[in-house]
Amino acid sequence: MRLNWKDTWATILVLAAAALYVTHLEMRDVPFIADVRFVAAACFTLGIGAAVVGGWHRPVDTRALRFGAWFGSTASLLGVVALITAQPWSLALLVLNTLALWGFASLRHTGLFAEDMTDDTSHQENPTARRRTRPEQERP
């Protein structure tokens, strides 16, 4: 697989979350940027947006997708913890987990984990699926 426009938009959203976090670290005297809950809510929302754009709705049928789903579940839990506790460490873990999830998903979309991270069941052909043929093969 190759990276496409969805990966580009997911990258932009994740980079916006990371930039917001770095801004939070540098500008602790600005009213909204200094608030851990505000930054956590914004990073959480940007992370969910990246997941929606990137395709979180796919069925989890391979080991790589289960690993990504674990990252996503952890990010969701960390987002809720950061919103409730408003602790800087929880915000840092949320941003780190979001970056790790984005990195793993981007690498998976490039096809890096195509062979070594998939289940044996993913290589079996679906008997009800039609095979696509090239127009050159259809001619006698």
C-alpha cells in the first residue's frame, strides 16, 4: 500500500496536536494554552479526528490492526484520564501515545508490516469474492 490523502490529513491533525502540546510547554502564562484540560481536550479531539480520517472503522482482522486498536484504546483511556485529572504527565502520555499510534499506522499503511504482522487467515482467499482481471487478460 501507499500513503494517500487520508494519511496526509491524519498527519496534519497529529502534528497540530503535537504543536499544541509544545506550545503548552513553552507558553504556560497564556490563559487557554496553560490549562491542561483545554490542551488535553484539543489533543484528544485532534487524535480522534486523525483516527476517523485515517480509517479506524476498518474491521480488526489482522495482528497489525489489533495492535493498532490497542494503541487507540490506550489513547482513548489516556485522553479521559488527562481530562479528569488535569495532570501534566497524563497529557504527556496522551500526546506520546497519539504520536506512536500515528507512526505505527503510517508505517502499516506503507506495507512494512504486510507479511510479518498478519494472521494466517488474512492470506486465505475469500471464495465469494470476484477476481479482478486486467482488460488484456480478458481477450482471447
